[in-house]
Amino acid sequence: MACKAPGTGTREDGRETKERIIQAAGPLFARNGYDGTTSKEICQQAGVNIAAVNYHFGSRDGLYVAILEKVQDYLINIDVLKKLARQEGSPRQKLEQFVDYFIDDAFRHNDWHVRVWIRELLHPSPHIHTIITKKGLPKFYIASEILQKALGCDQKDIVFYSSYISLAAPFIITFLAQNSPVLDALPVHYPKEEFIAHLKENFLKTLDALAVKQ
């Protein structure tokens, strides 16, 4: 299906075409990566011509950045984080809820958004710094404010960052490894939900232990 020439049709048509391109390109980037996905494949999958991609995104790279932004909005939306930071409850309760949000987004919905971000972290594109600065750091700062209050130490203190890494590392490793064939080679396998529950339990135990030491 050919795309209408830029400048024709309604705004609604334009939004639908733009979203269709993203939804077609996302799974391709998830499967083939940034370097392995061509504009031709994207156009064929979306049913548009290259002019439509360039019109809506400027280039294939512009489309990839738009997809990374969509991925970041999907994995713990910043508006959800802001709402969490403002609501009633202790810092520990807020962090527990944050973990629940992350688990639900990152582990229970193994769709193309998750797989695109795993690929991007393992094989960074030239755009990773831009997307982390624009989308990742604002979320990091909100989470850091909550964690600082839970730990009782200043964000400038090295203890804060070492604690941050200690708490986040198990989730990051599990996130990156969840689609790896290496897991199939392990001698023991556990139900996914059971393993996730242990991750959360260990997170809270580690948080309590680190907070006590401050």
C-alpha cells in the first residue's frame, strides 16, 4: 500500500501513518538491531514508501530515535514516576511500588519494546547517549530522590551510588539475560514468577540492610 504524498490527507491520516511505521519498525529493530534493519524492510513491513519515513522522521536514524523514545516511555513512564514520588507513603513503600512497576513492564510483557532496549544496551547505537540524556536521566533523578530518602545519605556520597548499583544490578542482569539462550543451558530452572518474587524480596532486604548502616 503506497503512502499518500506528504502534505495530502488529514492530520489523523498522518498520525496513523507515523504510528504504523513505528509499529512496523519496532519488531524489526528488536529482531535485527540498529545495524541490521534497512529502510527497505521497514517500508515493506509498514506498507509505505521511503518518502513517508523521511517526511515523518527525517531519516531511518530519526525513526530509530523515535522508537527509542517510545521504548523509554514504555519502560517506567516518567509521569508514573512523578506521580509515585508525590503520593503518600514512606520512601521504602515508594521504592517497592517502583520495583512492581518495573517488573510488570520489563519482565511480564516480553514485547518488542523490551527487546529493542536489550539490544540497544548490549550493542549501543550512536544514539544511546542522546536517548539516555533526554529520557533516562530524568527518570534516574526522580528515583534517586526517593532512594536517597530511603537510605538516609546524600546523593553526592559514594555510598549512595554503590548502594544504587547493589540494588539495581540484579534487575539489570536479569533484564538483559531474559531472552538469552544461555539460560536454557543452566542446570536448574525456576518458574519466572517465582524468580521475580525472589528478586523483589532480595531487593527489599538489601535496601533495609543498607539503610540500617547509614
